[in-house]
Amino acid sequence: MKAVFCGTFDPVTRGHLALIQRAAGLFDHLCVVISPNSDKHCLLSADLRRRLLEESVAHLPNVSVMEFDGLAVDAARAAGAGVLVRGLRSAADADYECNMAGMNRRIAQDIETLVLFSAPEDTLVSSSNVRELLKYGLPVDDLVPVPVNRWLQENRTAKTRQTHDITGCNDKEEQK
């Protein structure tokens, strides 16, 4: 059976990776889907997020990564999956996830939603928290996978820490 795990992954965190690893153990194939979120302004380009995710999951042979602009249920169909995997960190996430699962069920009755609870040590790990720490030049190496941390270290400069512009890359495409 195939499943998808959708998210913005801006950037992918150790919490995301822990859920991906657990879901990979439950399914024959897990497709991690990078999807836009109209409520968020992304720090990293979709292409960079895809590359960092691919590096972060390279040790998982039954995991692939794709970009998809649309509904999660449509991403599941495009990947040939019958299950949407979602992560739940806290009670604050529960109402949102319950609403999303209900709407997804309304739209696509053939696609199930499976919620995995985050490990207690990952309840505070979120892309938003990582971005906020980066904004102030604080370390995030314990919150992100090695490929993400390596990229951040290679692309942050003294100037970016002073201006709070943490993209720090020379490639204009990467800054979108």
C-alpha cells in the first residue's frame, strides 16, 4: 500500500523526518509531497526544499519526494496512494487536523487519513520555530536533519545574521 505525507517543509525538520521514518515502516511506499501553502511565505524555494528532503530521506529506500500544487487528496491520487499521513504534535494541532481529515474525506472518500503522534521530544519542533530561530541567528542544528543544517551553515553569513535575512544564498532563484 502507498501513502503520501504532504507539507510545506520550509525547512524540513527532525520532527518531519521522524514521522517520515515511522510512516515508511508502515507502508510499501511513502511519497513525501512538497505542496505550497497560501498562508505561508516560504523561506526556501520549492526546488531547494525538494533537494534537501531527498538528501534527508536518501537512507529510506521506499520513500520518494515530489512537488505538487493542489489538494492533498489530488497529490495522493497522483502518487497512486490511498492514505494521507499527517503528524500531530499537540492538542493545538488536533482541531486543524480533524477539520482537514473531514474535508479530505468529503472530497475523496477513497482516501484515508492516518494521524501519527509526534514523539514528546519533537512537540516544539516546527518549521516556523526553526525559521524564527534562524531569523535571530540562533543555532538549529538539533532541530533539522544534517543536509538542512549543512546547507544553512554553508549559506549563512555574518551579514545575514545582522540583517535577519537568513537565505544567505547567491542564487536569486533560491531566494524566492
